[in-house]
Amino acid sequence: MKAILRPVLFLTIVIVSVSLGSEDAVFDGGQRMTEEVIAKLDSLLEYDLEAYNLPGIVVGIWIPGEDCYLKAFGTADIKTGETRLFDDPLRIASITKTFTATVVLTLVDEGLMTTSDPISTYLPQFPDGDCITVRNLLRMRSGLYDYADQTLLEDWYDHPFKNYSIDSLIDVVASHSEEFETPGTRTVYCNANYTLLAKISELVTETPFKELVDERVLRPLGMNSTQYPDQENYLLQGSNRGYSWNQNTGEFEDKTEMNTSCANAGGAIISTMNDLNIYARALYLGTLLSPETQQHRLETEVFDGAAEFMQYGEGILRIGEFYGHNGTIFGFSTEMYYLPAEDAVIVVNVNRLDLDDVSRSGKVFAEVSRIIFPEYVSW
């Protein structure tokens, strides 16, 4: 099977070398959220608005026993000039994959399936299904062709309300079986893995995937402001708008409203900053899973060709000492990470993501984490 690399649609890993001056943050009595640090964060984010040409930035930092840093900068709506609000709904893109993996792992805990099951158990006609396991899908080690190539990106960008059924996307993947790699040999990011996991979950439970997310993740965690949208309910509430920069016109295009069926279980969820704070901690701690299942989930492997600190587990991304995920979808780019050593959460969102899928939120997270947790970063 031929190796192939494809563009990543719903996640872009961006860790940059950041220059913030020669002085590291100074902590007084173990407290991190000092006036000096807050001023440094404020100054950085004001600078990033202009430097990265961002309509708006929202950052949440939750550290137990300290004041939270919950701030919004810039504009929510370019047309009206409304300022960004901290907890307006936003599209979280590939952070959705962590929800999908959690659904699958709850089914594992209930004995309805195992991660060692070959996918042919559920999709007998899928090419090489006897060799690809549920674990391979969860861990980005399936070797599958990713339907989210440049052609599809451009089609979705130009036709944002087009409906892509899960079955049609799986058919696209299957039609490229000659390009599959041998499963289990490399960790390569592939959105198709999570589309297949959603389909398998539906077959196992005879329940629509949206209901599985509601029943198994959102309601148990009290995430009342988060939803897995369907074809009738995919619009954003609130004033927040998402934008893509058009290189030809030199202007932003409003990409807020879209049918997210193309993203499906790999990137469709809408959430808020406060709900992501709840979820980031539960994701790492395994609140919804058995200890054994959570232990396996957190066993990560290095992405092929990436730095050692870039690793993936079972629907969870590890960047150095931080665990969580990030996501990019037209109009929005988000980072959600938990730092176990400090029981702390950082969430960053910017309301810009272009057709080139280059994340700006990743750059902001790299800078923010270096200011607030300098001893835990390697960038």
C-alpha cells in the first residue's frame, strides 16, 4: 500500500519559536496570575491582533486557587463593529475528535465493542478492514487515505451549505484503497478515521451519533452550551462571526454559517470557552471512563516526522506536558489544553481561519503558555 500525505483540514499543529524578551515571568509566593503577568498577557494579545491580522482573540486560563484570566480582544463582527465577548459560541473543529473518541471508549467500557476489533466486524465491505482496528482509527495509525484533500477543501469553501453524508465520505476513502498504508506503522493525522468511528458507533448502538454525543458526553458533564449540530441546526448563536482572508480581494469573507456535515465527527461541534474548561479537565482525568481505559487513552506516540513533544493517543493530543486538542475550521481556530502538573486549563480561540488552513491560535497558545507556565514548555 502506497504512503500518501494529505492536507489536514480540522487540525493544524503550529508550535512556533516565540520571542517575548529576555525576562521570563516572575511568580510571587507561587502565584502565577500576578499583575506583571496579566499586563504581559494583555500586551501580547493586543499585539497579536495586529501582527496576525485577527478580527478577535479570546483566552481563558483557569488555575486552581488563583484568579482566572478570562478576556476577549478585538471584534466579533467586522460589519457592525461589535466587540468579542468571552463566552459567545464558536466552532471548535477537531476538538470534536476528543468527543468522538470518548463516545467510542464508553462503548468499550460497556463491553459493546473492543479497540482490538477489526473494522470489518462492522463494515465488512471496507477495503483492508480485516487489518485495520478500532485502535488504529483512534490513534491515527490506520494508514487510510484522508478524504479532506485540497479539492474537497476548495469545494466546501465555495459551497459552505453543501451536505456531505458520512456514507459518501467513507465511500471516497474506500475508493482510494490503493493509496492506503500498512496499519500501525505511522502516526499520521487523518480526518477519515473519526468519520469511520462515528459510523461504527451508530452501527453498534443503532443510535444517531448526535444523540450518542449528547447522552454520553455533554449531559453527564453538564456542558449545556455545547452541541453536535445537524442539518437543521448548524447556525451559531450570539454575535461571534468567523472569517477567512481572501488573498485576491484583500478582505475578510464571513464564513460563520456553514453545513458542518463535511466535518462531522471529526470537527462539527459548537461550544463555548467555559464549557471547554469543564471538558479539558474531564478529558484528561477520564471522568467518563474506567481507569484502565483512560490509561490506554493517554499512551501517546510521536507523529511521523514531528518533534518528539508532538504525540497522539486515543483521541487526545499531547504537546509536551499539555494534553488536549486543537482545531481549525473555516472562520475559527481553537486550542484547548490541560496541564496536569498545575491542574490548569488554557483555551484560546481566534475568529479567523483561511482556505490554507494555517492556524493562528496555535501561535497564540505557544506564546501564552510560555508566559504563564515557562518551566513546562519546550518551545
